[in-house]
Amino acid sequence: MKRPLLRLAATLVLAAAAALPAAAQIKIGVTLSATGPAVSLGVPENNTIALLPQTIAGKTVQYIVLDDASDTSTAVSNTRRLMTENKVDAIIGSTTTPNSLAMIDLAAEGETPVISLASSARIIEPMNAKKAWMFKTPQTDTMMALAILEHAASKGLKTMGYIGFSDALGEAFYAEFEKFADVRHIRIVANQRYASRDTSVTSQVLKLLAENPDMIVIGASGTPAVLPARALVERGYKGVVYFNHGVANPDFLRVGGKDIEGMYLPTSPVVVAASLPARHPARAQALDYVKRYEARYGAGSASAFGAYTWDAGLLLAAAIPVALKQAEPGTVAFRRALRAALENVHGLEDSNGEVNMSPADHLGLDQRARVIVKVVGGRWQLQ
């Protein structure tokens, strides 16, 4: 699906959400990056809102959707607005790590559960009184960095260069390699940064190439991750290239084209749903999500990012009936009960795997929730 159509779909979802009746019995706030550098992530997330349950446990659900334009300050103001003006019972979002990290204090202050769609483990770790209000559906950067290192070690790679965003995502992903590369006998020889809105990374790539690493990891999300990959290809890099899991969507494949052919990334099982083993815990929900999304938005349009929103909906559908036994929506008591119910979701199969939450773990996924894929012929190929 072309970007103009994606943006149109996002606009339609925003308009539809705003038009829902104010008398809905449960209100779920949503802040997503439907525009800005993270648009290729935010649009499928936004589109998926239309697929979430309209009733849960006999009560109608209203989704109040706001665009934070990939901007941290806007994500914060959206969060405040959703809690104070709309008086939501929970929030889904935001799309990016910096935005989600900036929402933590407000979530705790307003005692409102937030289900983030961003990757960093720092959103939920280390657990404390404030982060107790934060949950997330995407795999952590720890899980995905380990997947890359395991795959690289199996290929006999020994040296690594890194280029990532100059923000919390880029820093957090690199920190995982710093912690675990030595365990896999891989030595980091270069570390570079760039901004998501940059149009050139020539100097950074030249510094990477000067060290001649066996592999280069690109710690970036969305279509801006194509920039260093393209620069590496243009300068004849022959090593192995890995991406962060924040790129697994059709728009990235379209923009990257031949420049990302043969490159690898760890990602959600949903992007290769049809190739999953029959007994994989994500298979049923992944196939169901892809079928529903593509029936509405077109063949080949489904991505990991929309699936993270789908999984947030599954979490709420599991937790809300439990919370309703304790209190009525629209109250602090209900939000507290909902937070506790989310924390005790066990055995829930979603489009990424099996979720088993706990007071110390607000993700609840294990290593089955990640796969390594390779770009082959403009498609994801399970490795």
C-alpha cells in the first residue's frame, strides 16, 4: 500500500474514532505516530484500532485516537489530554521509545495503565512504582539484540560496527550489544549515530567502513533506517547487515528496495505467520490478524507494528472483565483494578507468542516471540 493511501487510512480511523458516541462505557485513549519520521510504524498501528473490540464484557468501548506526529512533547500533551479531558480508563501508545519513556511519569501520576507499542526494555525495566503503570507488547531490545548476536555467531562473525538513532532507541539498542557481544565472542569496533530526520550519513558510514567490521547493526526504526543501509551498499560494503526490529513493515521494504536485499532483522512471528510451525503459540492469532487487516487494507499490507496494537487489544479484552468485578469504568478504582488484572494475564496467546505477565514482567513474552528474517526478493524470508 502506498504511503498516501496509508495516510488516508490513518485519517479515516482518526475521524471514525472521534465520531464514536461519548456515552461509551469504557474509554481507551490512543496516542500514535501517524505522521512524522515514525509514520511507517504509526499508520498500521492506527489502522488496527478499527479492528479492536467494540464491546468487552457487555460494555461498549470507545477508542479516542490522537496523532503525536513522532514528537515527544506532543505524546506527553496527548497523554495529559486523554487522562484529564477524556478521562480514559487506559492508554495504548506511543509508537516510539522516546515518546513512551516520556509518558511514564504522567501514567503514574494519573494512575492510568499504558500499553506501549515501543521496543525498549527501559519502558518497563527496572520495575518501580512509576513503571508499574507501564506495559508493552513489542519484544524488548534485549531479546532482539540477543537474537542478532546468536545468528551472527552461528555465521562465524567476529567484529561488529553499529550505527543507530541519536535518541533513546539508538542508545538503548546499542547498550544491549555492549552487555552481550562478548558472550558471543563478537567485538564492537565502531559506534556511530544519526538523527531520524537526517538526509545523509556519509561521514558516519565512512568511519564504520574504516574499521572493516564483519557485520553492521542499524539501530533505527521505520524508513529512516534505510539511509545507512543504502550508503553502505553504495560504498561497496560486503559484510552482513542487521536491522533493529523497528523496520518490519511493507513501507520499509518499498523504500529500501534492492538496497536492503539480503539483509537481516529479528522481528515478530506475525510477519511470517504462514511459515510458523503448527504448534507455535503465535500462529493462530498471527494468521487471524493478517487475515483481518489485509481484508480491510489490502493484500501484503500487514506488519509487525499493527500486530502490536492488535495484541494490546487482546490484553485489554482479557483484563477488563476481571477489573469489572472490582469497580466501574471511569473511576480510579477501575484503573487500579485494570492495572492489577493486566499484571496477572497468564497463558494468553497473541500474535507474538504466549503472554505470561507478572509484577516484575510487564511484557510476558519468551524467546519464542522472535524470529530472524532475511529480505529476499522484496519479502521477508524466515531463517
